[in-house]
Amino acid sequence: MNAARIILSILFISCMVWLWYPYFTQTNTAPQAEPEVIAKPDYIAIELKQTAYDEQGKISHKVTAAKMELYQQLGFTFFEKPIFTLYNEKQTWQINADEATLYEDKQLILEGNVVAKNLTDNAMIDKINADNIQVDIELLTMRSEQPVVITGPNLKITGKGLEADLKTEVIKLINHTRTIYYDQ
């Protein structure tokens, strides 16, 4: 009987070790935290193309974007790779960036490789480059507190900070750094 008890005990211990072995060999890894989602978009559009009109029926602005997410309760719309085209009687500007946020009060904040192109022929300023530009779509104004580069057919202006009124065609640099005029 002693031999049978010993064999049964060894068999029982072997089974217990076999069953409990995975539990003892587990490493203590913390569960990966999922990214915290503050809000989910009410609406998502891929390859967006939109045209907005003013009260007189004229085109106010056009928007194209790789992706658009509308957060209605939070009061903003987020765009990836947007291109905004702003129309007024004198000039047309096309502004693109890596991303943009449009708020309900028509304030647009463009971030990452922002390029504002003047689509009007024979304009003194062709392009404005910055990392961040804020646009008021209703007032047709642009502002930036970041370094900007303004280029035209015969000039290149660098500075920090920008205030532009697209209706009156007035552009001011807050802190002018350098201007280069090219021969015509």
C-alpha cells in the first residue's frame, strides 16, 4: 500500500504542477490602457467636398478634406488634410494644412504646414506659409503669432506674427525680420 500511495501522491502532485504551471510562469504585465476617448464624433465624412453660400447666394467658401469629424455638442468640426477656398469680391484665397478645426462662430484654426495661396492673377502676394493660422471666415481675416514667410513674384518677407484683412487686401507683420526684393 505504501507504494500505491506514493505513486498516487506523485501522480496527484504532477497533475497539480501541470495545471498550475501557467499561473506561476505568467509575467506581471499591466493591461494596456486604451486611449481615453473624450467624445465620439456625431458624423464622419471621408473625401469631403462642400460649398457654402452667403445670404446673397454667392459662394462664400469651399472645403475639401481627406476626413471630417463633426462634434455637434462640443461645437466644432475637425478636418484632416483640409483645403479651404475663401471667396470675396477682390481676391480668392486657398488655404491648406495638415489639420484644421472649425468652430461654430466661423473661427477656423489651421495647423501644420499651413499654406495660404492667393489665386488672384497679378497679385503682389502669392503665398503665405506658417505653422499655424487662425481665419475668421465671415470677416475674411487671418492671424498668426507664429513665424511666417510671405512670398510674391518679386519679394520674400519673413517675420513673426501676421494680421491680414482679405477684404481690404492689407497684410501686417507683427515682428518683421527680413525682406528680399528680386530683380524684375
